[in-house]
Amino acid sequence: MVPGCSAMSSRRDGNKMPHYDALVIGGGPAGATAALLLARAGCSVGVIEQAVFPRRKVCGEFLSAGSLPLLRELGVADAFDAEAGPEVREIGLFAGRAMLKAPMPQPAKHERPWGRALSRERLDTLLLDHAQQAGAEVWQPWKAVGLQREQDSFSCSARNAAAGETATLAASIIIAAHGSWEPGKLLTQALHRPAHDADLFGFKAHFSNAALAPGLMPLLVFAGGYGGMVHTGSDRVNLSCCIRRDRLARVRQQGDKAGDAVLRHIQRCCLGVELALKNATLEHHWLSAGPINPGIREAPLPGIFLAGNTAGEAHPIIAEGISIAMQSAWLLSQALIPGRQRLADEDFLREAASSYRSAWRRHFSTRIRASALFAQLAMRPLTAALLLPAFRLAPALLTSGARLAGKAVMVV
């Protein structure tokens, strides 16, 4: 253990509250990345994750080239390289009968200039396993159900429903990496809000034997939504999308299952999807989640830090969710590790929060704003139809859009 980090007991002793330097809520890419880096630096770290891994997750599953150096730093690059899909060298657009493509932008002077995709079942398990190997204590499957400030630390109530157990964990700081889709009672979770026609729901499925060209990641534009496709390893193609609540209700008028109805709707609107999946086989079943909650959020109290979608969520149209999640966790670790001796010091926590907030906005705010603009343009049929001739005449506009979305940004 690095000198300076508190070595308080993190043993699961029913008579003693486990106390950590940092307690991470959520074991996905952001939470596992933060836990791994802090634990490797010598901090005592606990991770609360409610799901049993491996688990499927609604996600586009693509990591931009800018995230690959971070995978190397985390020690998972070799495993990722062995299992991920082919290098994505082209960005595409499937809209109506149009099937366009253009070069994917590359980071400058980068030895690995192409992003790749890997299933969340594998990626999440890989990252959390490495965090545990680095020394983080993983509470899984446990759910954080309460969080409060108590003098100079935080107290978190957790429950393991399957085992009928409860526990209280304490920590100097809290890293909320539980995502933004699930409302709840934690200080860092959104409240339930009324349903709205414009709410966006996410869908995802894997297909085998798809006819999508390797190395191509097309944007799908259809009435009431948008989506994407990419090879994600093991000869599988991921199709993920978002669709408005009102459009979803219309395409399900026949009482069909939601995922099947959404796919038929996309195929009617996108010839490229119809051709790519003509002889493909659906694996498992469709996943759905939402409504999604794009936007930028602030931590509710000093000593609570937000990472991943909890800190800010881009519209999935730019396929940057995992990259932003992991990169934000890396930025947070860079703000915290230099002061790991002072995690109970309010002055340091304010300094770290300010440094992290500035770095976060510098690297991600443009991506999030661009994603909102692109999503609005894609979901308006008239606007999309007016823009399509421009993309036909100048496919390089797709490359420019991907660059604006952060596909060539280096954070680590």
C-alpha cells in the first residue's frame, strides 16, 4: 500500500462498519476504472454493484481510439485486443435508401488510430475483475439504498436482496458511477419524473451472420429515433438505438413485442439495415432501458464525485458513452491520487472537485452538446431529408461530424 492512504479495515465483519478511502457506487466501466486506479495507487476502495456479472447492457459497445491508451494503462488492452471486433475505419449513414460511408477520423500521431467494439458482458467483467485484483473490495450483488453525510465521512446503506442481508459501509469520499437511467433515493440519483412523448428509450440486440461490412459503423436515421451498428467480436453485430416514446407506441399498435416492432420500423426506414440483417439471426432477446437522461450534472455535496453517465450523458447517437465514462474516471483519479493522504480534508476535496470539473468540461462538454444537436436533427424527418443531399454530395461531412463528436480526442 502506498504510504499516506488510510489502511482502515475493509473486512466484512458484522460487528464493524467497513471503512474505505473511497466507496464507488456502480461497477460498470466508469466505476471499475476509478476503483482500479485508486486501488493501484494504494487507497482502500470498496465497490457496490447490484448486478451479477457477466450481464447484458443496453449500449452501443464501441470504444473510440482515444480510449485505447487507457486500456493499456489499466492492464486490459491485450484481452480487449484478443476479443474485440475489427478496427472501425469508416463511419456510415443509413437513412432511407441512402447507404453512405466516409473515413473515420484518427487521433494525431497515434499508433492505434482505430476504435473497436466489445460486448459489455465481457468488458465490464474484465474491468471489474482487474479492479478487484488491484485491491478493491467488490460488494456484488449489492445495491446502495441510502447515502448520508456523517461528520467527516459518508455512510452508505446497502442491501443484498438475494441473500436477505444488509450492511452499512463508510468512506471518506463517494464516487457515484451508477448511471443516470435508474431513479432512486440516493443523493446522486434522479427523481421519478412524469412521462413525456419525447422521452427516449434505448434498445439493443446482437445478431449473428449479419452482412454489415467489417470496419464500418453506420449511423441509422429513422422516424422518431436514431441508432447504430458495429461488429462487436465473436462474429456478432450490435444494433442499438433510441426511439421516442410516442413513436414507440405507434410502431407497437399491433401488440408486438417492443424490440421486434422497433426493428421492423428501422428496416422500413433504412434500406441498409434491411440488407445487413436479411439473413441474420437474433441472439438471445432484445434489451430495453430508459428513458435516457442526457445532460450534465453537478455533485450534490463536497466529497461526492460523479463519474460516467452520472456526471454527464451524451446522446448515444455519437457512440461515445463508454469512452466518456472511462475517460472521466481517469480524470477523476488524476485529481484525487495526488492528495490521497488528504481525502478527509475539505480544502483538498474542494480543490480536487474544481480541478476535475474543469477537466471534465474541457474534454466532454463539446461532445455532449454536439450529441444533442445531432440527435435533434436526426429525429426530425424533414430536417434529415433536407440534409441528406449534402451528405450524398460530400460524405466527408460524416468524418467532420465524427470528429466533432470526439472520435479523435485523446484524453489519456
